Amino acid sequence: MLVYAKAQNNNRVCDMRRDLEEQLTLLSYGQKLWGLFRFLIQISLNEIQEELRDQVKLIMDTLDKNIVNFFTQALQLDQRTLNLEAR
């Protein structure tokens, strides 16, 4: 962390630690919320599973893929952004 802080224009280590902690906290909340929403969606789909037949798995897989893409973009966790921040 010291090396990273130094590379970021002599930022203080405590500031870097705080920023990192805030980012991880947001990611953790997002992950927990998605787990809750996913559970509620899964329960709802299970209630109409007879009408959907084999579509429940496809729906859940598509939702999972899209939520990962959303969080990657919203939290700027894509490889390009991470490379730019590392400079």
C-alpha cells in the first residue's frame, strides 16, 4: 500500500486505505443486495416453474451475467480502468 500511495502523487497511506475500504464496502453491499434480489427472483420463478419449464435456469444465468457486467462497469472494475488506475 505504501508503494501504491507513493505512486499516486505522494498520497497519504491513510487516505489510500480509506478509499480502498470504501470501495470494498460498496462492493460488499452490492454483492449482498444482489444475493437478496437473486433469492427473491428465484422464489418467484419457482412459483411459475411449470409455465416456464426449462427457462428458469436460462433466466437466472442471464440475470447473473448481466449483474456481473453491471457491477463491473458501475464500480469500474474492468481491466482497462484497473490498468489506468494502477499507473
